[in-house]
Amino acid sequence: MTTTPPFDAIWASLPMPALLVDGCNRILSANPAAETFLNASSRSLVRHALTDKLAVDVPLVEALARARLNQADVNINDVTVTTSDRAQQNCLIQIAPVQDMEDQLLLLISPRVMAERIGRARSASSAAKSAIGMAEMLA
């Protein structure tokens, strides 16, 4: 027999920053990963406007409105995200309406740091292989 874990356990276990936003784009809840990402406690984030705590280089308010209007997910790739005390970071933002909760949205932030590091490592590895190949041809 399996049991469904409580919402709080799932919310706290999400490995990426997640925010629950109300119809006025105020933060209702932030998971622990969001607290770390934004360097602020959930208590200090709640009831504040999302745009006061998170600056992005895309029209975020329009994306939130589109998700509400269409009742569909909105994905925004390659967004530069800035917080009050963190350097700019390239992220993927996913916005989804919360089922049976009028006007509430779930906002997930996926920092692209790991993907960028892997890409750079592959580039360096590829360059090294090319140099070795050229050296072998000259030998």
C-alpha cells in the first residue's frame, strides 16, 4: 500500500526554486530552494510583489497574464535573472496555473549554471582533442 506524501513534503523537496503567486502577482509561498536562490526567508518574501524580489530581462508580468488567460503553461528560455544581492544568472522560467486555485500560478526557476559548465567542459575537451590530432598529423 502506498501513501501520497503531503504537499508540504513535496514543496520542500523540489530541487529548484519554486514560488506560488497570487492574482496580483504577489508571492504567496516560496520553497526552500527559492529561499536560497533569492537569499531571503519565505516570511520576508510572502506578500511582496514578485517583480520587487526578482528582476528579469523579459516581460514577466505579461507572461504571468498569458498563463492565467490561457490556463496553460508558459516556458521562457534563456532569461537573465537578477536578485537583490546575486549576480545575473541565466535561467529557464516555467509558469503554470495551479489547478482549482483561481488566478494562482506556480513559477519554477531553473538556473542554467550546470548546463553551461558542462558545455564549457565539452568545448575544452573538444579543443584538446583537436590539438592532439593536429600534433599527431605533424609528427
